[in-house]
Amino acid sequence: MTTTTHDSTWRAAGAAWGHAALEWAYLFEPYARDAADHVFDALDVGPRTALFDMACGAGYATARAARRGAKVSGLDASADLIDIARRRTPSGEFTTGTMFDLPYADASFDVVTSFNGLWGGCDGALVEAFRVLRPGGHVAFTFFGPGHTLDFRDMFIALGAATSDAREEMMSLASIGSPGTAESMLSTAGFDLAERGETDAIHEFIDSEAMWRCLRSPGLMVPALDALGETPLRELLMPTLDRCRAGDGSYRVTNQLTHVIATKQ
């Protein structure tokens, strides 16, 4: 891949993931709370920790790490999301860019994290994570795995069927959840696996309008939004979550996140 193509790829991703930045930041991104807390507890993230979050989005996870006293940095392709991350954590260092070419020196961090930012085909990002970690440092990332609870499953299937571009996005997202894939990526990059486990990611919304504003905010929705339009896509996807709707019209959506934690020896 040429540098020009590589740059255009991550810039296009940034435009997609920033298309509904406020909704992503305040309606969707808090889903990572329990996974982030588990990872930060497991790695004893605190005042002595230099932590870098890769594909940091609007900085929800880095804000939680900063409240523990960590010195935090984050990188994302979306300038709109990075602006929110800076507002959330003024003490942090945030930049736009690609996770395949990190703008940091070797051995800069104690911990590298990514909360659903690594998909299938992101092997090169783990090579970069290894490079910027200090010896003895840890990498941790989460993804939708083959968990027993995945209320988004039917929505993902419907989205993947909407257009060929959406299907390609969904296949990339899903592939890292295949058994052994994440472990193989880590091993190839030089890491030793320390832990694999699951946490629940929960969305709760007062009504269908709030649920839809959340649901349409990820960048992976953009191909289907462009192809079908707002109303047809909403009519396609929202019924897949009817079972998560209570009698008062509110929603509670639960998806199991798999996490892996590995060490650079």
C-alpha cells in the first residue's frame, strides 16, 4: 500500500467515525465502562502509569484512566472525536493519525489499550503497540466475541446484508472474534497472552429516538446510511432490538465484550 493510499484510508475512516461525533461520545461510547474498569484494575493503572489508547474515539476510556491518576495519550482517525477527548481530559495528549504508524518513540508507554478499535486485519497496529511499549508493558483490547449475550447480533446481520460495503465492514469487525484470531495476532506481534475474559457492555435509553441516535453513530453505519438513507435504514435495524424494549418504551441492550491482555517480555 502506498503512503498516499494509506493516508486516504485512515482519513476516510476518520470522516466516517466522526459523522455523528456527539452521539457516539455521549450515547454509544460509555458502553466500554465495565471493560475499561476491568482492564485498568487488572493492570493496576494509576499515577505511575503512562497509558496510550489506540483508536481512542472521544476519549471515554482515557478519561476513566486519567481519573485514576494515569498520564494518558490517545490517537484516533477522527478530528471531531479527538476534540471531544481533549475536552474530557485536558491533561491528556491527543492526536489524529493512523494506528499503523504511531507518532511515538520506542518504549514510550507502560500500557496500550484499544476498546473495540482493533478489527481483523489490524495486525500492523499490534506491531506498533509492541514497539511503543516498554519491556514488561501490557497491551489490552476488546472486541465483540462469540459471547452468549449479543443483543446486537440480529442488527449486525441486517446491517451486513444492507450493502456490500456494509457487509465488508461487518466481516472485518467479526473476524477478530473468531476463536484463536486475537491470540494469533498477539503472538505474531511478539506478545505473551496473560488473560482472556468477558464483560457485559450495556446500553440503556429512555425511548426509541435515543436508541436510534446511538445506533446510527458508529462509522460502520455510514455505508448503509449513504446507500439506503436514514429512514429506510432505521426501519430495517430498529425492529432487531424490539426484544430489548420494555413496556414503557425504554431499552436495555446487553452485548458481551471479550477482552485480551498480553505482555511484552
